[in-house]
Amino acid sequence: MDDLRVGVIGCGGHARSHFEMIAAEPRVRLVALAELDDRRREETAQLRSVPGYSDYRRMFDEHDLDIVHVVTMPAHLKAIVLDCLERDINVSVEKSPGMDSTETQAMADAEAASGARAIVSLNRRYFPEVLAVRRLAREHGGTVNCGAIYNKALSGAMERFDSLLPPPIISDAIHNVDLLRWFAGPTEDRAAVPTEVHSLVADGPRPVEHRQNAVIRFDTGAIGTIESQYGVGGRIQRAQIHAQDFSAYLDLTMREKKVEMYRSGQGNQPSEVGGRVEDPLDLDAVGGPGFNEVKHFVDCILDDRTPWSNLDDAVITMKLCEAIRRGHSGVLEL
């Protein structure tokens, strides 16, 4: 089998992880990149030993690409993704997939009319630790409750690029909103659908000092909670998942993930105290410690399968984020 030929559009900070995943995947080969900033383009092209283009369309004309990673600001994503899909090029879409759910839907419609596949870079779904604890929760009858925290201090970049970004709950904390859907999902390859949302919004006085807290009911019966505060003390990303007699707590703040697990009782003999699970997570059962979204996407392309975080599914996450941001309270019509 020949390597799948990959191009990357956008070489900013978020592109670093994409380049790393591409380099680690033996079934793909980076052949070109595109970036508007001259210095960034030249430095990255030299580092990656591939040609760099200021106009991504020229890259398309000169290279027969199988996959393109579009890693730009959300305001620029839609037009580029549509160009990829019109050329039947498989595309990885950085989060958030557009400025709002209507842009995500437009991309999903374009994919349906094309001969290509798309994956949205909602990468928490592909963390091996997340997949392993989610699998354990299903073994205990399925998730009954899950929670997530996504807090950050303010940065000058957030205000500087405000016109190119949707609100932080959509452009940034979407990762943990989507994680709740994934935790509550009924099967290995499906996320839960939100049916009811109760959100409280109380923003601070500074620009993009957004603060929101929400409780979400899912179609699986699970209930999730999200806390997302900007303009607080620092960057914290944590999550928890609970099933019958099983709990897991995850710290996703740093590159090295930390997981604590607890199990209560044996069989039909529950224990009020319970105990910490000392056994290591079985990462091999969920693709191994090196599993990631690129490996999954390549599997889907070669096996003609739909990616877990596909554009149609991302529309649901985007609508959920929008509901949380506007302080929705009640049944959520999708």
C-alpha cells in the first residue's frame, strides 16, 4: 500500500500537534504545507522538509493529496474546507468547525455531496485514557453521570483574535462539552445526544471574560455538567465519569494524563466505602497508548468507515455549545 499523501494548511500553534501525529503515523506522508505568514511558512517548511505555499490552491494544483489538515482560525475554516471537499480530498477540520453551527452544517452538506470524508479535531474522543475509562463505564452498565471543567486565565491573544473566533465555549471549551457527549454515548462509536439543557451565564467585566455553567440531560439517560470560566486563575481541564459502582476522575490539563478510578463492591454486594482501582488502564484494548485522531481517520479512509467525530455529529456539539452560551433552559430542539 502506498502512503497516503498529506498536506497541512495553517502552521500556527495548533498545527504542531497535527504535524506530530502525521509524523508518527507510518501510513501517511507529509508532502506539502500552506501558510500565509512568510516567516512561519519558511521555518516550518524547512523543519518538515517539504515545500511551502502561500496559496493553498497552488498546493492543490501541484500535489495529488489524499488528506488535508485545515488548521486555521475558525473564521477561515469554512471556505477552505469546502474547497477540499469539492476536490474530493479527505479533510481534517480543526475545532471549532466554523464560527457557528450553520457553518458546520454547510461543511457537512458539502461532505455529503462529495466523494471524501471529514473528521473534526475534537481530540478528547481519541485520548487512549478517555477511551479506556469510557469502556469500563460501559462494562458497568453505561454512564449515569459525567462532568467536565474547562477554565482559563485571559490572554491577550483571545482579545486580539476575537473577530476570528466564536465565544470561548465554542472555540475552546468545546473540547470538554463534546467530551460529555462522548462519555454519555451508548456504544463504542456513538456520542449521546443532548435533549435538555439548563445553563447559567454570568460574564465578567473584561472582554471575553465568559463564565457559564450548565446541566445537560442526554438521550441515554445520563446527566452531564460543564463548568467553563475564563478570566480565572489558570488553565484547568478535568473530567469525571460515573457508572454503577464505578467512577473515574481524569486530569487532562497537561500532556501526561492522570486518571484515578474507584470501584464499589463485588457483584451484588455494594460497599459504601468502595476502593481505589490500582490496576493500570488497559490501553491496548482501545488502540494502544499511541492511538489518536490521525490513526482513526486513516483507518476510516482505508476501511470506508465514518469517523467518530464526523461533521454531522459535530453540528450537534456546536448547537449544544451555542445553547450553553445563550443561557438556554429547557428542552433542546436540534
